[in-house]
Amino acid sequence: MWQNVLLGAIALLMIFWAGPGIKHSIARSKQAKSDWPAALLPLALVVIFVVFLIAMV
């Protein structure tokens, strides 16, 4: 029981400690231009690789 309380307290402290950095990162991400090809290309390559592995079985 006390371990769960301690774990919850540590989680709350981590959230409060990282809060200002998270707010700053969210504000910067709203101003940045989106770069979807940089995110979708690796995802597509992983999907193709998984399909290849399944086809090889």
C-alpha cells in the first residue's frame, strides 16, 4: 500500500518538475511547420518490412 502511495507521489513530482518544459515544447510545436513525409516514410518502411516477413513464412 505505502509503495503505491510513494509511486504516485513520485509520479506527481515528475509531472510538476517537467511541466514548464512540456508547456514550452507544446508552444514551440504549434509554431513549427509540419513535416509529415519525415514521419510517414519510416512508418511505411516498417509496414512493408513486416508484410515481407509475414510473406516469407
